[in-house]
Amino acid sequence: MAETELYKLTETMCGEIDQWIAKFPPERKQSALLASLHIVQKETGWLSTAQLNAVADYLGLAYVTVYEVATFYSMYDLQPVGRHKVHLCNNISCMLNGSEKLSEHVKAKLGVEFGATTTDGKFTLKHAECLAACAGAPAAQIDGVHYENLTPEKIDKILDNLD
Amino acid sequence: MTNVCYRTLQFDEPWTLEAYESVGGYQVLRRIMQEKTPCDQIINELKEASLRGRGGAGFPTGVKWSFMTSASQGAKYVVCNADESEPGTCKDRDILRYNPHQLIEGMIIAGYAMGCTSGYIYIRGEFTEPFARVETALQQAKAAGLVGSNILESGFDFQLETAIGAGAYICGEETALLNSLEGKKGFPRFKPPFPANVGLYGRPTTVNNVETLASVPVILEKGAKWFLELGKPNNGGTKIFSVTGHVNKPGNYEVPLGIPFKELLELAGGVRNGNKLKAVIPGGSSMPVLPAEIIMETDMDYDSLMKAGSMLGTAAVIVMDETTCMVKALECISKFYMEESCGQCTPCREGTGWLHRVIHRIENGQGKPEDLDNLVRVAKNIEGRTICALGEAAAWPVGAFMKHFRDEFAYHIQHKKCLVG
Ligand SMILES: Cc1cc2nc3c(=O)[nH]c(=O)nc-3n(C[C@H](O)[C@H](O)[C@H](O)COP(=O)(O)O)c2cc1C
Ligand code: FES
């Protein structure tokens, strides 16, 4: 496939992936797939087809196997995303504690709907499913970090401090 | 409070090896390795302690472990389910963040008692901080000779590693978790065969929840009788209740099983703003809701909640006060199960969508009178017709909301607005 030639895993990526492969029996490299995709996604925040193919080749898997996994799990983004991922929880404990108001606030502040990226490419706004931070509702995950007991003022500060 | 899984919480850095050892951590493992305690003895102790699975189903842990002891050559696995994703539940995250060594000790003992060669701790992908804490603790344990080959010079080998998910509630279901651990999409597997016979990589495997495994070292240290008597017969020990929603002090409370709901509510600071209690979901969002009159008279343990018409589940206690619109609450819950249905079984894939769409239209003033019976019918037709229990998780809330709050749904349909607020 021509596309694979466009992307080569970096040495650092391969090193990290190798550590994951070592956790599983030698003939079970596929077990390292979820972690490998996380590792490669760190580079740009999303996974291109060329990157998926490169991971498949590295682990000795069929491309379709990797696509199947990449499309199944919600943490993999298969389209370009903003520099910062803002994921707001709207499940029951957060809903009871004002997550809807918070969501409206963030949508207005960023000027985007859920699932979209701001025009300056800075933020991608998404829903998170319950983050197991329900005692600190409403909760959000921003760039992989949990934030709890959020208020409009609090999230403003967090978002304003990101470059 | 009696701390079992949270026994390091009083320290500034409760997650360190030093903190854990200062409360007696790894002493039980040392004793077992030295005395070569018979596996049966450990398993019997858990049975006598009446430790029941903390992941939701409440299956007796000792019984589960005994399924694994039948002689079988080759690899056998113990897997920790740290996927914690049932809405309302946030107890395992704090064990992982604040007391990871106790989970690790529990897993090594589990591995020994079931004759396992290796173990994996499968942690949900969103758990950045918990993952780092567990990984660091595991490296410390390895360096101290507590995990790996020839543990504490006993001749017992047990490899333990972390593994990571990538965002999927279904991967908390144990066979979906095993597929995920194999690097596949998280589709639940048909049972039988059960994981104890055909699990990870086709080998005998036991999956246990974080809290279940973390309870083991303390039970073996203080004895089955001590643990059992903390709780009630058939409902041994303490349990971590994640109390959330409309309370003044939401949080994780580790208290004896069988605590009256009233007392638990008091611990959590009572209902916010002095409001009146309306309803409580006692075990995570998939469990049947109970109205205030019933829950106020109920004790919080597996058997009492079952008698009251609900279940303990994950012991995530979701409190709703008089300002709550029950239609809106159910809409929120049903949306989650629709989003998270893996799509493998038609009744669940299609049924969860129907449930949510109908509840959504009632909430938005477009409901029809026949919707009420239709909701119950659709929910009934999902139940028992799916490979895994996500079908029930989606259906039970609907059945219970309709049973206890049907009038509120009817009001919504007739008046096109909420009964409250
Ligand atoms: C849809 C679904 C989601 C589940 N999610 C979890 C979970 O996040 N954590 C967990 O420990 N168990 C979860 N379970 C229960 C597991 O299948 C399994 O029963 C449990 O991990 C066994 O551990 P235990 O016996 O120690 O409770 C889930 C079950 C279903 C059907
Ligand atoms: S409901 Fe929002 S974190 Fe659990």
C-alpha cells in the first residue's frame, strides 16, 4: 500500500511499543495493539490511515484488524482534532450536578457544538462517558487529565491557561 | 469508619510502598510464601468471610476461585477488572490512586491460590493518573522481589503486568475485557464456556474487580470471622459506597455492608439544601431506582436491596431530590446504554435506541399515550435476549422508573412539560 510508505513509526514509538509487546506472550503481539495506538496518537492527537497501517505492519497484523479496533474504541480519533481535547461528562451524577449548564457555557465560549473543533484549531469539544469522578461532579477530562467540581468560572480558567 | 481497601488514606502519600508496609502491607503475602499455605485454606477463608464480587454481580469470590483449581497444565491467568465505568461509580479509581499496593498484593495472593502463572490489571484508558500510580507501584513491588520469578525465595513464580483500554464501557464486562486484552474490539463472548475454563488466550482465567482483590489481604490478615462480622451473614465485610448526586458531601464511604440507607445519607451530609429526598439508585445507573419511602427503610447490602426490589450492583448510590425530573433522569441513563451498546446483539443494539428515542420524545413534549406501555414492552424484549448483561443494564432502569414514577411520565405526555420545576 502506497500510504504506509508515507508514515514511519519513530524510534521512540517503537521503543515504547516494544515495552508493551514484552508484557504479553511472544505469540500474542496483538495484545499490545490498544497501547500502540495510544502511543502513536500522542504525536498529532489523531490517527491517520497511514499510521494505522504502520502499526499493523509493526505488530504483524492485518490492516482490517487494526481498523476494527481503532473504530471501536472512543479514545481514538480518526479525523484531525484540535490541539486540546475537552471532554465533558454528561452522565447521571454530573447531570444532577449541573453538567448541562456547564456544557452550554463551554459551547458558547468556544463557539462550537459537541463533536466539533474550533476554527483556530485549538479545541475539540466532545462528550465523555462517566469518568468515574462522579463524587466530583460535574467532571471533565481535558488532554487526558481529570478535572472535578467544575463551574463555568473554573473551566474558563483552565481553558484560558492552555496555549 | 473501618477501612479495608482505603486503609492507607490517612497518609500524605498513601500510594507508596512505605505507606502500605506501615499498615502491615505485604505481611500476608510473606506469611503465605513462607508457610506455603495450602490453596484450599485461602479459598475457604474467603468463602467463610462471605466476600462477594464488588464488580456488580455479587458472586461469592471463594466459590469463583475454586472453579480454577482443577488440575490443568500450562498458563492460567488472573485478571483485575479496573475498567470502572458504570455511571455513578468512582470507588476503584481511588483504590488505584491511593492504595495500589494492596491491589497488587491481592492479585499475587489470588495468583498463588488459583495456581496462576500470570496476571494483568486492565485499566480503562481514561485513567491516566491511576494507571501511573499502579505502574509505579508494580515496578516497586518487582524491585522488592514481591512479584516475578521465585517470589521472596519461595519458588513461586507470578508475572504481573498492567494493560490499558481505550474508551468502551462494554470492556467492563469480563469476556469483552478479555477480548480487549487480546487486542480486539470489546465484544462479549458467549458463555459457556466460562472464563474459568476458556478465558484469556483460551486458557483458564478468573476476572475480579479491583475492590474484591484489594479486600483479600485484609481478610487473610484479620480472619474470615472478623470480616464476616463487619457485615451481615451472606454479606460479609465493608463496602465502598460512592454517594453522588444531590447530597451535601458526595464521596466514597467505606462502611459495613448492611448499613441503613438513612445512616449512609447522613454520612454524605444529607440531601442538599435541606431538600426532600425523591429517589435513589442504589447500585450504579443500571440498577432499579427506588422511591424515597422504600430506600429510607432499606439496609445497604446485597440481600436487603434485592428484597426491596433493586440490587447493590457497584454500590454507587445516586441520590435525587424533589427537584429532579424523572423523565430527564431516565433520558440521561438510557442515552448512555444506547451509546455504549457494542452492537453485537440485535435486541440490545436496536432496543437501546428505541428506548432512548421514546424517552427523549416524552422529555421533549412529543410523547404519545401508548409510549408508556411500549417502553415497558421494549425493555422486556431486550432482557434475557442478549449475550451479556448490558441488555439488562439498559432494560432494568426503564422497568423501575415506569413502575415507581409512571404518573410523572404520563404527566409529561399529557401536559408537554415537567411535573417539577
Ligand atoms: C456491561 C457490563 C459492564 C461491567 N463493567 C464492570 C466494571 O467496569 N468493573 C467491574 O469490576 N465489573 C464490571 N462488570 C462485571 C464483570 O463482568 C464481572 O462480573 C466482574 O468484573 C467480576 O468481578 P467480581 O466477581 O470481583 O465482582 C460489568 C458487567 C457488565 C455486564
Ligand atoms: S457521572 Fe460524570 S463522572 Fe461519573
